[in-house]
Amino acid sequence: MLTATKQIKRANRNRIFRYILEKEQVSMADITRDLIISLPTTTQHVTALKKKGLLIEDGLYESTGGRPAKVIACNPRAKVACGINITHDTVDLIMVDLLGNVIDYEKEESLCEIDDSYMNRLRTMLFDMIRKNDLAERLILGVGVSLPAIVDGGGIIHDTAFDAPLPQNFRQMMKNYIPFPLRYFNDASSGGYAEFWHCKTVENLFYLSLSGTVGGAVRIHNRTFDGDDYRSAEIGHTTIVPNGRPCYCGQRGCMNTYCSSNSLALPANGGLQAFFQRLGANEAESLKKWDEYLNYLAIAINNIRLMFDCDIILGGNVGRFIPRYVPALEERLNRRDSFHRPAKYLRICEYHSESSAVGAALMFVDQFIDQI
């Protein structure tokens, strides 16, 4: 157990490192002034963090008359983390640094058939990326695995959106093939985590993932709310059309069947991009389909807004294409709003299909920073 003195020392070191991460480039004077920490204490911690390779000297500031101050910056590749997002038919692999920057990203079409061949392919993708970026294995903090599944606090995977359940030894198989610390996450939750990373000053947010399945994540007072059974923000299974289309969950009329990317991509005979190309060309059938989609999406978003009263981030595969259609969506939301407030609460995602893999990786980054 840390003594009070050691706790204070560790807290100051952590504050200094987080401050440098936020500002990117600082001087010793900046740290002492803004954090109200003495210069000897600042020097001690900066020196220790440089010895660990976490901080570097990145040139000199312009002189104002005396000796120019050294530029102190984070060494972003001192540690890196990886994220794997597994869907029914694709694998996203991503690598991020300590600043949350994406170092590398690979997407591969691969049917999710959990066997030795599939696992060996995941391992090959990962080690190819590590070698391509000339990184030592000791720098890898861990690999986050994102899935369209319910994942509880212990990393236990429950029901999934795959056609067949994952094998009971899935996590052991991952451990056998991926020799790094592993953590498991719901895909929408990890996607939300990635988006929340870029909105740290906003206390309350809802992330809506519009991909092959529809999901969400919610942050309340700067803390992600998981729910009692880790099923918070499962917005894809709220009913928007009573007795409507069948959903894979066994119910009918779920938002998932009306607002997933599949509801647009499957009839387009060429995927989601092909659908939006036809929509951009004003093809009649696509215009009709999109109008229907926006109407259902407006119902769902209005319900979310009424429940959480916060900004809503539109993400996932559809989020990539939706910016030009936001005015049309806002018009529908304005008509539905019970309190006659303008619908200026929509935000566009920073990431698209890769968001879940990014979030799964960033959780390792945050865990590491917490321990500094």
C-alpha cells in the first residue's frame, strides 16, 4: 500500500504526464505555472519520465532574452496498443499510440469461422503490422478485441449477433494465438469509447453506431454507463415499428432491422458505398429507400434525445456517408421534437468502420496512463 507521500508523488507525476499529453509541447515553466508544482518537483518527475522513454526533448523555444527553454513532449510510440474488431464477415486491425493517433489500419474480408485457420490469420495480421512498423513486441500494451456481443465486466462473452455462438474456448484460443494481454468489449461500447476520447470536455454524450448491427454507448457526467447487466444503450433492440420486420434477437420491429447499414446495403447489390453512389445520382429507388431510412432514424434519435437530453454522435458505417444529409435529418427531428427545440445536437463521428477497433485499443492506452 502506498504511503501518503508516495501517493502525492505518483499523483503529481500522473498530472504532469497528462498535462504534456494534452498540450503536446510544453516547457518546464509551463508545467510549474499551470499545475502549481514547484520547479524541483517538476524537474524530478520530467527526468524520471524521460528515463522511462515516455518524454523527449523536442527542440528549443525561441529565446526571449535568456537561455531558450527546452521543448518537452510525449514520446507517442513509447508504448502502443492494438485493437481487433471482428464482425460476421470482416476483421479490422488497428494500432494506436499514446496520443490516440492511428499508426496503422488494416481491413480484411473474412467470414467469422472460429477455428485454428481463422485464429492463425488474426495472428499473422497482427505480427505483420508490428513488423511493418518496426516495433519491438515489448512496446505492445495489449490487444483489445471488439465483438457484436454482450461482454460483462469480467470479459465474459454472452449472446452475440453471429449466426452461430462463439465456441466456449474462444478466449483460450485467442490467448493461444495472441501472446499479449487481451481484453474483450462490445463493439458499440468500444466504438463509443473512441468517439468519447475526442470529446473529453463534454460531460454527457450518446454514441449511436449505425453499422451491420445498431448499438450505442452513453457517457453520463464523464463516466461511461454500462448498466446493471452490461446491456446499457442497446438501442438497436428498441421497438420502433410494433410487429414489424423480424430481428435476429427474436423480436419484431427493432431499430436494428430498420436503421442498420444492412438495411441499405443489401438491396443495393454492391454494398453501402454503391447505395450512396446511386443515391448521389438521384436514382429513384435509392431516394425512396433513403427517405424511409431517415424517417425511421429520426424516430430513434428523437427517442434517444428525449431519454438522455444530450448531444448524439452518429457513427458506424453509415456515419461515414451521413454528413451531407444532416440538414434533412434535422428537419425530421425538428418536426418530432415535443419541446420545439432546434435539432442542433447531432455530432458526426471521428471514425467510421474502424471505431470499434480504435476504442478497444484506446482502453489499454488509458489503463497505462492511469498507472504512470
